[in-house]
Amino acid sequence: MIKSISVIGAGTMGNGIAHVFAQNNFKVTLIDVNAAQLEIALSTIATNLDRQIARGTVTQEQKQSALANISTATDIIAGVRNAELVVEAATEDLDTKIKIFKLLDIAAPAGCIFATNTSSISITKIASVTKRPELVIGMHFMNPVPVMKLVEIINGYSTTKEVSDLIVELSKQLGKIPCVVNDYPGFIANRILTPMINEAIYSLYEGVAGVEEIDTIMKLGMAHPMGPLRLADFIGLDVCLSILNILHKGFGNPKYAPCPLLVNMVAAGKLGIKNGEGFYSYTAGAKFPMVNEKFK
Ligand SMILES: NC(=O)c1ccc[n+]([C@@H]2O[C@H](COP(=O)([O-])OP(=O)(O)OC[C@H]3O[C@@H](n4cnc5c(N)ncnc54)[C@H](O)[C@@H]3O)[C@@H](O)[C@H]2O)c1
């Protein structure tokens, strides 16, 4: 029975992953190269637990016990020494992940399972830099982690059924709903979502409809909680572009080619909510999008 988890990367996803494990009585070591980020992550987790208390889903005692379950480290070697499972949630960059997994393979105990939260990088490629590819798996949590129920579990080419079954059980222990898929570009979530976003951007680019019309049609007609252009701003236009490039290269199929408007917006540094301007502008805050003047 796994009890000791190390989470690598204390950014948006890493703090949420540490939160859900700690809340469910696992011992968590949260690791980041950036000490300031670890402080921010701990305070974000405390604030998010307070929100759960306000909603009545967590008690004050459970909050204290969750926070007591988390320790931090800036050094991977020290931070994974006793890990039974490592969940990697560092920056989405192949070289960064390869360096981390090579180091993990040396520093973590034999038998320790390595999961990655990557949105799009090949699990098989990451596994290939370790001497334990059968113990490497994708554990793709959704943002925000404490709220979203899905965990997309991705079996690499060499992942064993035992490891896959164990990660399914573990996800259930976190109160999540796991879905198991195989390792091909974009897995399932991003293979389906990102081309839909790209098609919405093409529709805008070709003048078929405006930003508001496209998003309203998908919200009211398809019951999506958020239209695809607003969702693209939420995810980050650079992230959408990078996933489309992975699909395009991985399948060699022109249907995944990113829309030139998306390419231009990323080149111009218009990345969505994270820097205040995408298909919408967010001068009044992230929750108050106004259609970007450029698209009126
Ligand atoms: N943001 C999302 O909505 C989302 C959703 C699902 C999956 N993901 C995936 O989760 C992973 C993390 O994404 P994020 O949005 O949390 O990124 P982020 O930029 O918010 O955080 C990444 C963290 O990793 C740290 N880091 C970088 N190199 C490191 C190293 N060598 N050792 C330790 N820490 C290191 C950085 O300091 C940073 O704090 C990515 O693989 C991403 O594709 C993101």
C-alpha cells in the first residue's frame, strides 16, 4: 500500500496534486527548484483548504492534518529518498522532464513508481531514459486539481498492468474518477479538446463568426461550461499551440496544423488570461472577460 509520495514541481498543478494526496492521508514531499514557489504553494494549499472549510467539505482538524502531511524540499535527491510514488508536475518541457527522470532513476528507491502529469509529452519517451520503463505511467490530473474529478491515466508502451491497476486504485482513493488510455500524441483529453479549440480559432480567422458568437454557440448549443476561445485563453495560447504542434508532428496529419491566427497571437505575446490579453481582454480581472477590441 503506497503511503509516501513525492511531487516534483510546486506550480499550478503540483500544489493541487500535493493538496489532494495530503488531504487523503498520504505523506507528501513537495519539491521545487524554486524555494519561493514552495512558500507560495503552501499558502495556496492553505487558502484552498479554507475554501473547502467554508463550503463544509473539510473540517478545521482535517485542514491541519493535511498541512501536517506536507513537507518541502528544493533538492530532488533528498526529496525522493523514501518515495514509493513520484508524481512529476514540473514545467512542460521535454529536456526538463528527461533531466528529472534520469535523476529520479538514480535517487529514488528500486520499485518506486514514476508518474508524470504531462499534458502532451510521450510517456514512452520519458520512460525510455530510465531503467524501469515498466514502472513509468502518465497520471494526468485536471486543473484545478482539488475540484476536477478526472484523472487520465496513460499507459506507456512498457507500463505493466499491475502498475496501471495500482494507479487506478490510488486515484479512486483520492476521490477521483480514473480513465485509462494508451500513449499516443495528446492522449485522449488533448487530442479531442485542442483540435476543437483550433477549429474555433479557424472559424474566427475565416470570418465565419465573432468571438462572442462562437463561444455562445458552444456554451448554449453543446452545454459546454465555457466557450472554446475563452477556454483557450484560460489554458494559455502558448500551451494550446505547443500541444497542436505535438499532435501535428506526432501524427504527421495536416488536420492538426495550428491556425495561423493562433501562431501570430503567440508570436505577439498575447497568451490569454496569464498576461491579460487573448481572444478576450482581462483588464477588469480574469473573471470579467471582454471581447478583445481587435476582434470586434
Ligand atoms: N496548468 C494546467 O492547466 C495543466 C493541466 C494538466 C496538466 N498540466 C501539466 O502539469 C505540468 C506542470 O504544469 P503547471 O501548469 O503546474 O506548470 P507551472 O509552470 O505552474 O509549474 C511548474 C513548476 O515546476 C518547477 N520546476 C521546473 N523545473 C524543475 C525541476 N528540475 N525540479 C523541480 N521543479 C522544477 C518550476 O519552478 C515551477 O514551479 C506540466 O507538465 C503541464 O503540462 C498542466
